Amino acid sequence: MGELLDLLLLMQKYLVVILVFITAILWYNIKSKNKISFYTNTTIINLIFATSFPFIIDIIHFIPKNITFLIKSILIFITSIALFFSSLINYKTKRKERHKLLRELVDKKKDTPLKLEFVREIIEPELSLMKKEKKRLEKEKAIIKEGKETLKKYNKKLEKIRENLSLEKIELKNQEKDLKKQKSHLNKEEDNIDELKDLIEINKKKIEKLKNKAEKEYIEAKEKKKNLFLYEDELNKEKNILELEKAKITKEKYEQNKYKEKIDKENENILLKEREIYETKKKQKQAENELLSLKRKIKTLQTIIKKHNIQEEI
Amino acid sequence: MIQDILYFTLYFFSLLFITLSMVTLAKYRRFQDKKILNSTNTYIFGLLFLAIYIFIATLNTGKFIVKELLINYYSSYIGYLNYLLIISELFIIIFMSVCYLITALLLKEINN
């Protein structure tokens, strides 16, 4: 790879030198024929081509590399300086010349040959062209005048139409305003309708929910009703049973009442007997009390008697 | 060291003058005829290639500055510079000489 690169570099150096020589020969041929145009600046081109000459030194092998490099860099420096100054000087001189020429062209007092030539070569043909143009324009002007008259007629008609149109325009504007108002009103109504629609939709949803709920409740109520009917049947049955039992109970009650009456009578008899017993008991107690009092009297009498007997003995 | 500084200054000023001359030549075009504008553009293009070559040579000769100031980047700088040198030696000078040759051919056509 390194060898190939070295070979390529060497070939490139020779190729550059060949190209530089061809360029130099071509330029020499052009210059030697003395056919160079007025605008070609030979010094600048010479110097530009001279910038490529330092690269010729690269292929001269008998000069040491250090010296080659030094010569090359010095030559490049010299040619670049020369090129810069020559281009700058040329540019400045050309600019001054151009400036001077422009000044002379503008100056009214001097009739310089350049100014005269300028007038002869450029302004006169332009003037002739302008004259031709003027004639053409005059013709066109005449045509335009005719056209203008016809246009005036048309304009009058157009003005009438315009007035009508302006009236129609005003009407249309009014209509447009009305339409705009109606539109805004409609928009508002549309908004209201939309709001109502939304509300209706919300209500619809609510109604649907309620409907579903009611249906569910209806189904539940139906089931409850069925259950109630069944319960009612059962109740009726129980009622019948209870009525039968009631009849039995009334019979029993009647019998019990009869029995109660008997018992009451017996109770009364018992109470009477109890009263009699109580009275007898009272009488017994009174008798006992009398007996006790009698006993006491007897005792007292016995004591008195005893006391009396003792005293008698004494 | 002095030799390096000398080469660096030579190439640096060469680059500066070539760039300035390119600018003045570009400005100078407005005083030239339309016929030779193509050849003028071509040699300005050739000068641009020469300026690139001198710029790379300036970088090559100014490596002692990198060695002094940015020693850490010196090895990578040298690696990058070698690629640039190979490119400049292989292509840029050839492009420049081709541009000059085209200029000469265009001038021959104009002046015939």
C-alpha cells in the first residue's frame, strides 16, 4: 500500500509538471501570435501561471530535499505577493479609469471624443428607435382616442348599470345583513337545539334507565303478586280452617258460658255458704269470748269466794 | 526551530496574499469583457485549489506550535495532517494545474 502510494505521488508530480508545461506552451503560443484581445490582462495571467512553477522543482532529484522545500516555499511566497500586488494595482487603475470615464460622460461642458462616440454609437440609434416608437405610439394614441370615445359611450351605459348594480348591491348588502342576522339567530337556535338534543338524550338515557328499572320492578311486582295470590290462597284456606275452628270455639264458648253460669251459681251458693260459715264462726268466736269472759268471771268469783272463805275461817 | 518558523511564516503570508489576490481578482471581473469571464472564473478556481494546498502546507509547517501548546493532541493532529497531506499531494495540485490548463485553452479559443 505504501509503495503504491509513493508511486502514485511520483506519477502525480510528473503529471503536474506535464500539465504545467502544456499550459505554459499554450500561453506562449497565444502571446507570440499577438492576437490577445484588449480585455485580457497578460501580467495577471502570467503571474497566475507562475504560481504553478514552484511544483516543477519537486521532480528535480539532484537538489537536496531541504533546499527544494525552501525554494518552493520562497517561490510560492514571491509569486503570491506579486500576484496580489499586480491584481490590486490593476484593479485600482481600472477603477480610476472607469471613474474618470463616468465623470467625463456626465460632464456637460466637455465634448470629449469618447462622449461624442458614445452619443454617435449608442444614443443616436437609441434616439432613432425612440422616434420610431414615438410614431408608433402616436398611431396607437389615435386608435386609443377612438376607443376612448366608444368607451365613454359604454361608460355612460356602464354607469347606469353601475348605479343599478350599486342599488342592487345595497339591497343585497341589506339582504346579506338580514341573512347574517338570521344566520346568527339560526346558529343560536341550532345551539339551543343542540343543547336541547343533549338534554333530550340525557333524559332519554334517564328514561331508559327508569324504564329498565320499572320493568325490573314490574317483573318483581308480578312475582310478588303471584306470591301474594298464593299467599292469599293459603290465607283463605287458613281462614276457612280458622272459621271452622271459630265455630267450634263459639260452640265451646257457649258451652263454657253455660258452664260458667252454673259455676257462678255454684259460686254464689258457695259464697252464701261461706257467709253462713263466717257468721257461724263469728258467733262461735262470740260464744268463745263469752265463754272466756264467763270463765274469767268464774275465776274471779272463785277467787272472791276463796277470799271470803278464808276470812270466814279467820 | 528557526527553519520551522521561517517556513510557517512564508506559507502563512503566501496563504494570506493568495486569498487577498483571489478577492481582488473577483472584484476585477466587473472591468473585464464577458467573453473572458469563463477563463477568469477558471483561474480563480485554480487559485482556490492553490490556497487549499498552501493552507494544508501551513498546517504542516505549523505543527511545532501544536507541539508546544497542545502536546496532548499532537499525535492525533499528526495523524489527521498526514491524511490531509496525502490528499493535497494526490489531488489538489492536479486540480489546480488542470484549472490552469483549461484557462489557457479558453484564452486560446477567445483570442483566435
